[in-house]
Amino acid sequence: MSASIEGINNTGITGIANTIQKIAPPVLSGQEESTSLDQVKDSAFGSLFSELIQGVKDSDAEFTEAQYLLSTGQLDNPVQVGISAYKAELSLSLLIQLRNRALEAYNELKNMNV
């Protein structure tokens, strides 16, 4: 079960966050100001993905801690490792699916003829 999420690390999550943060409203030709990253993070869309990324980090940390406790013999219930691994896998899967849907919607809007 750990093999499916073994490749999860902070750089992968950061890469997803950077991709998501690059999605910003387009600047119209008459507009001089560009949207700052703080404005995107403060939006409902940005806060949703920030919470999801933090949830993935938290569940991965929980899984890593459960693995450590099991390997040192401090964990009373070894089933907790499997449960935390499954939670980490599900949270990452949800984040990836939502990112893909958001990118598809963005590309559809970008390709619309006005």
C-alpha cells in the first residue's frame, strides 16, 4: 500500500501548488495592473486549493509518523499505518483530480471565441 504513495514528497506538492498558482485571471489589453499572487490566494478558488494542499501535506506527515512509530515499536495498532496511507493516497488523488478539472475548465475558457 505504501508503494502507491511512496513518491510523494514536498517537491511534488510544491510543483502542483506552483502550477495552480499560475492560474490567474487574464489581463485585458486596457488593464495595466496584473493580478498579484496574494489576490489569487485570497480568492475562494485559491483558498480551496491552499486548504487541499495543506491537507495532503498533513496526511502525508501523519503517514510518515505512523511508519516511524511502527518501525520503532511504539505503535500499538499496526492497522493505523494502512489507514493513514489510504488517507494520504485519497487526499492526493482528490487534489490531482480537482487540479485536472480546473485546468480543463481554464483551457475551455481560454479557447472560447468571443
